[in-house]
Amino acid sequence: MRVFLARRSAAGGVDLGDAGVEQVAGCGAWVAWRQGDTVTARHALREALDTDSTYRLAQHLYMAINQGIPAEGFLDVCRTSGREQEADDEAALRNH
């Protein structure tokens, strides 16, 4: 899986830099899932979690895929959560 993802990333001109295996696998999983390839996504996430079991993005993606949540639905939740966090941060700054 690692070689597969690295080849696909390199072919697209993406510089992997110092990214760890778990980040590369997590990104590859996201792309695969968005394209409807849950098998590749699961394999990539399993590799990410085998490398770093505390990698939260991989944990959340793996759970969402296994629960049958569509990628777009997961993205909507992330967007909503991000907006709520930004609002909380702004409120905290105003109160200090």
C-alpha cells in the first residue's frame, strides 16, 4: 500500500517532504474514499493506524467508512465542526 500511494503521489507531482507514512496513507485514504474506493481507503487507513494508532484523522475516517457514512456527509460534519470551533475561539478572545 505504501509503495502504491507513494507512486501515485509522485506521479502527480506531489512532494511528500517529511510526511510520515500515516499522513500519506490518511491522505490517500481520503482521496480513495471520495472516489468511491472504500477497499483502498480501508487498507490505507489500516496502514496509517498500524503506524500510529493515535492518528485521529485515520481513526475518524476508518469509523465513518465502516459505518457507511458517505464521504460528502463526513465532509459536511467537518465543515460544521470547524465553523463552530472558529466561533468558540472568537468568543473566547472577545471575553479575555
